[in-house]
Amino acid sequence: MILHRDARCVVVEKPSGISTHRGWDGDDDALLQRARDAVGCHVYPVHRLDRG
């Protein structure tokens, strides 16, 4: 999941089938939450690379 991490940037690869962020349904299993748990601080998406 985490491809790169330094003092200013965390790069993650989003697996298929998981949301980027939590939705209105309250689902806690989202990429940003997983990244926050792994890094130990808030993270925010700054760019998304979509295929297709």
C-alpha cells in the first residue's frame, strides 16, 4: 500500500474495490483511513492517477 514515505510526502497505491475516503454510509474501511493509521497522522489526497 505505501510506496514511498518521507518527511513531506506519502505515496500510496489504492487497491481495487476500496474507497479513497469514507462515504456517507459511515464505512470506516477507506484508503485515507488506512494510510492515517499506518503513518500516525492526518494525510490528504493531492493527486489521483486514474487509468482508462
